[in-house]
Amino acid sequence: MNQPVLRALAAAAFAAAAAPALALDLMGAYEKAQSHDPTLAAARSEVLAGREKAIQGRALLLPQVQLTAGATYLKDHSSSSSLPPQLQDVVKPNGSGTLHEVALEAKQPLWAPKSRADKQQLEQQTALAEVKHRDAQQQLIQRVAQAYFNVLLAEENLRVARAEKAAVTLQRDRAQARFDVGRGRITEVQESQARLDSVVTRELQADSTLELRRAQFEELTGDQALGLAALRPGFVPQPPQPDSAAAWQQQAVAQNTRVLFRQGELAIAGFEIEKYKLAARPTLDLVASTSYKGQSGGLSELTAPDGKRSTMIGLQFSVPLYAGGAITSKERESVARRSQAEQEVAAAMRDARLQAQDAYLAVRTGVSRIGSLEQSVRSDTTALEATMLGRDLGTRTELDVLDAQQRLYASQRDLAQARNDYLIGRIQLAAAAGALNEGDLAALNQFLAH
């Protein structure tokens, strides 16, 4: 292979090694959290266990088959004088041996009102487990979005703090230089130093917050929060669709997972009442059985028959008469539990409406808030430039420049917070309406610079 080709390959390899790794975006963080988060893993196991409840409920109305077997050692002794004369030659006065028996019994419920109520209750428990799993998935999406955007917010706050520190440090040095040559006042130097001390404290707080947000992100996803994809330039927020608080509240009452969970508990409480009401009803079962009895040893045929087979099929009718008052007590308890569940459903609906309205307002006002703060940043930038020009011309002081810088960096921090609140608000609005899924994350992912 010639030298130019080798140099080209070496250059390509070096470029590939030096190229930065692709930034982790919101969807990538969610995929990592799905395989790393123990809370979601527990929810998956819980829903698998809950799905078995419906199978158990169906089994209550299916045939029940039972096989029994036993072996018994017998030692028999009788006095022949106590037996009738005609049996003294048949029945052995002494004998021992083993009696063995095998029986197969099948029972099919024909009329079992309580079992049917039990079946409905168990099926509702399976539906409840599905709702809890869906809620756990939505909670994971919310936690991933919050952890991700909190890191971006902390990074932006630290960037602003460091930029402000550099600017204030420059102003402090300029004030000191002007004072050293007799063109400035000591109050300007002291004020600049005080501002710098305040900014340094803010920088330390921002740095500490960023470390905490990165640690929270790593605990959730198992990956370091370094080089996350940031918001792309020209980020334009969109109002919620539909743009109606009443519509979102109505959807929240109908689909919010917490509401559905409480409604499931209410249904279970209703079946509990039905179950105890039907506990005193008679039951009818179809019963069939076959058995075989045999012996080994010297036992008498009258004591232990050998080779006896029997088959039976019939109906078994049972009527509960008295259980010490426990059934009626449990029925009263279940009525009280249903009343409790009704109030919890009402509370869940109220909370869902409030959550939907709060999130809707966060998104709706976030659009205008971001636009207003973007304009504030532009205006404060222009004002700072004008103030610095006025200082150079002698019409403004260093303190005026410091004030203008402080307003600019405060606007930048407020803008970063507003963007974060808007993005989190969109996730919370979808969750309040019970419609949060991976598509909502994918929509927010489009706002990131990949």
C-alpha cells in the first residue's frame, strides 16, 4: 500500500477518534431509564402478577379435579365366639395387612353466585394492575423529562453565572484602574467588589446545583449527564392543542390514571358487597367420582374389601345457614369501604382537574412569557451596550454598567427558567390528561439540537 493511501487512512482514523460522540438526547435518556429504573421494573413484575388474577377468577367456574390416595395398615382381632355361627368359618379371628385406596373426584359448579362475584372482582384487579403499570410508565416519562431539562437549566444557569462573573470582574478591574490613576471613586471599586462577591456565591450555588442534577440524572438512567443535547437555536414554543382549559379538564376526569385507579378500587368495593350478599345463597355442583379399594395381607373381606371399584355421579346442593354473624358484618364493612372509595374517586377527579388546569396555564402562559423574556434579553443587551458607550463618553458610571449587566443576566436566567417550565408543563399537561406517551417525548426531542 503506497504512502499517500496510508496517510489518508491514518488521517481518517485520527479524525474518527477525535470526533465527539453523539450527544445523548431526550429519547436516548428515556431508553436508558427503561432498562435501568428499578421502579419501572417493579411495576412490570406487579402487572405480570396482576394479570394472573383474571385467570384465577375464571378458574372458580371451571371443573375442579382432585386425586386422593392412601394406604393404611390394619391389625384385626376378633373372638369367634361372639360371631354368629354362620360367619365363624368366614371371618378370620386374627388378621393383618395393608388397605390401599385411590379415588378421583371432579366437581363442576352449576350455580355459584358468590364465585361469579369473586370472578368479576379478580378480573377488576387485573384491570387495576394494568392501570398502575400505565401510571408507572407515565411517571417514568415525567421523571426522565424533568431530570433531563433540569440538567440543561442548571448548565445554563452556571454559564450565565460564569459570564456574569467575567463581566463583573472586568468592571471591578476597570474601576480599580480608574481609581489608581485618580479618575475614579473608591465607592465604585467597593461596589464592584461587592457585586463580584455576590456573583461568585451565585456561581458556587449554580455549580453545586448542576452536580446534584447530574447525579439525579445518572441515578435515573445509569448514564452520565455530560454533553446532553441542548435546546436548538430558534426554539419556538407552541400553545397547547386543544387551546382550551375545559377540554383538558374534561379529558383528565375521563382518562387520568389516578382517577382510573380510584374508579377501579370503587368497582372492586362494589363487587365485595355483592360477594357477601351472595354468600348466603345456595350452590349447586355436579359431582362425579370413581374409586378403587384393595388390600394385601390376611385381612377379612368384611374388614377390608379387595378389588372393590365404585363410580358415582350426582348433584350436590348446599345451603349456608349460619356463620356466627361474620358474613353480615363483612357486608357492612364492605359498604363502608365503598363509601370511602366513592369519596376517593371524587377527590381524584378534583385533583385531576386542578392538575390539568395548572399545567395548561403553565404551557399557555409559557408561550407569551418566553416571547416577552426573549424581548427583554434583546432590550437589556441594547441597554448594556448604550450604557457602556455612555460610560466611555463620561455620561454614565461603572455602577450604571454593573446595573445594566445585572439586568441582562437576570433576564437570561429568567428566560432559561421559563423555557424549562414550558417544556415540563407540556409533559405534566399530557400526564394530567392521561395521554402521556413516548410520542410526547419525541415531540419535545425535536426542540433539541442533535
